Amino acid sequence: MAGAARPQSSPAQPTQVMPDLLAGRKIFERHCGLCHGLDGRGGRGPNLNRSELERAPDDAALKTIIETGIPPEMPEAWFLSEKDVANVAAFVRSLGKVTIEPLPGDVARGERIFASSGCSGCHIVGGQGSGFGPELSDVGARRSPIYLAEAVRNPSSRLPEDFLMVEAVTADRKTVRGIRLNEDTFTIQILEQSGKIRSFRKRNLAALRKLRNETPMPSFAAALSPAELQDLVAYLASLRGAS
């Protein structure tokens, strides 16, 4: 009809490209699997087989972490395109939907072994224990069972990159041994097993030794039977923080 207004057409909506999980998996295995494990269950890096990631509460945050890294542990992925990052992020999210297989070992017995072996003297679980060693309240969500088993058998093989035991000798020949908390050109802070933090100016020390690859944690390979080790690992793997 003459003079009638033509109906307005809706603007074309951009087509949303779905991430390619297979492509994301290949990139993950090539660049991320060394630290996180090929299946994402952790190793040197944290376990990614969980529905909630502490540092990446949403997809935008996860993509940012993949792109920029988490210094000094995780390098930035500057070489990945925007599409690559989206594919890797989608693959990481898919890991949280994978059903975790049950482990051999008894969690309740493992908890008793943890208590009887004096582990709470260095580690905090659920607010209980001492903080000389790393907190373990959510270690099962951060580390794979394989990593945990090796850490129990051979602790020095699973030291974080920034972990260092040091031994300082003061001017009056007293020895202070512990974990390095902070260090710069002029000073150093040491955490003793008692929980006391000591600060020193390096120029006032008679000696300062860096005890690389040493850890205060003993090996439990000989102290526990294979069945007890399985129980202890099952307990540690069950620690996933507040539910």
C-alpha cells in the first residue's frame, strides 16, 4: 500500500563461535601439562579437576590468568591468540566436570596416621595445627594423588620453587635454622620451626648458608607400610577446603 512504512529489520547478531575443546586440550597438553598434569589433576601446579577455581571464579578471570600468568610460578602465554586462550579456558572448565575416581586407602585410617605421625606439628588442617609447613586444608583440591604420594615418600622432590631452607650464624656464633620468608640485598627473614620469625642484616652475620633441596619434613617411605601410605594419601586427597 502506498505510503505504508516498511517493517524495520532487526540488526544481524554476531555469530558466537563455540570454543574447540579438542584444540584447547592439545594446547593444554603441550604448554600446561608439565605442571598441571596431562589430565589436569595437578603436580607442580594445582589440581584443575574441580568446579571452582580460587583464582578464576569466572571465565574472564580464567582467560586473564592464562594470558598473563601468575608470577613467578606460572608464565604468561603471550604466544596464544584470543581464540587459543578461549579454547584452553573451555578445556580447563571441562576438567571440573570429570568424575574423580575413588582412591585406594581408607580416609579415616589416614586421618589417624596423620595425627599419630605428628604432621600437625608443621601443617594446619581446618584451623588446627602449626603453620611451619604449608597449610593442607585444601591440598586435595590443589594436588594430584600421585603428587601427594611422592611428597610423602620423598619430600625434597616436591619443593616449591620459592622454598628455601637457610642457616644463619650470628656474630656471637649462635645458629638460626629455618625457612626463608623474605630476602633482599641487605636483609633476610627466617621462620624457625618454633614459629618465631627472626630478622637479620646480612652484614652482621658471621655466615649465611642456603640449604638447597633440603626440607624439615622427613620421608615416610620407611616409617609407614604401603597400606598406611595409601591411607595417608587418601586422607590428604580428601582435604578440599570448606564445602
